Amino acid sequence: MMAIYAFHLTTMPASPLCTTATGKIMQTLSGRRCFEVSKNISISTYDIDFAGHVSNISYFRWLEDMRLQIFDQFFPLKGFMDQGLLPILTKSSIEYKKAINLFDKPIGYMWIAELRAASVIFQGEIKVDGSLTTTASHTGVFISSQSLRPVRIPATIQEKFEKWCQE
């Protein structure tokens, strides 16, 4: 799977929104996050950098694992890839609020925050002992395996997303 990364820091919105491909914005009920997944994260010694805390690259690996977990649970990739649709990242942002160390027990969360005609915004966070350590945002698109150019978000994702946000 191809991934394109552009790194910069941003802040996350205070309250999650569901935005449909038609541009209609819907506030999620009680802070509900569309297609949220969670992951208990194990820290290994190879995750630690020279400063003694988790290396930046490990965060990206954990976030990628959670993004793929959303696909596995809600939108199996095989079907899209069989249709010649390949998901890629066009933008990734991480804000490091507090360092994570070797013996910490982080839990990661990721959800789909926004769906546009040709892109999807994933948001995530990592917590240690209930304290927010990291926020993240990924922008993804689907490209055609033949032309390698962006295509519209598959209808199955649009339909599930709109239904989820309306519940």
C-alpha cells in the first residue's frame, strides 16, 4: 500500500463533527465518534529513541494500525482493491502533548471525523492512564490502480458514514 506523508503540527477541534460527502455537517451525539476503534499499544525497546521516549515513527505506525483497523472492521480493503481502488494518505499531522515512555501502557483511539467527495479525515488520540498525550489527523484518498489518480470516495463508505452520523 502506498502512503504519502506531509508532517506538520495542528490542533484538533474541540467537539467531533460528522460531515457528509454532500457537505452537510452533523454534530455527533454526545461526542460520538464515527467508526471509532481502540488499540492497546505495546511499547518495545526498539520504539524508544535516543532521548529515552517513544520515537516519532512509532506513533505513525500505531496510527496506521488503527486506520487499517477501521477498514478491517467497517470497510474491508480487499473489496476496494479488487475494484482497483487503493487507499493512500495525503496528509498526516501529530501534536505531541506529553512524552510516552517505555513502561507506559498507552491506548489509542481513531475514528472518521469527516467525509468529503474525494477524501476522508481520520482523527486519533493516544492516552496514558486516561491522560491525553497525543492527537492526530490523517487525510486519505482513494486512487485508481490504473491511473494512480484520485477518485471519489466509494459509495459504500459514503452510505455507511451518513447512516452512522444520522443514528
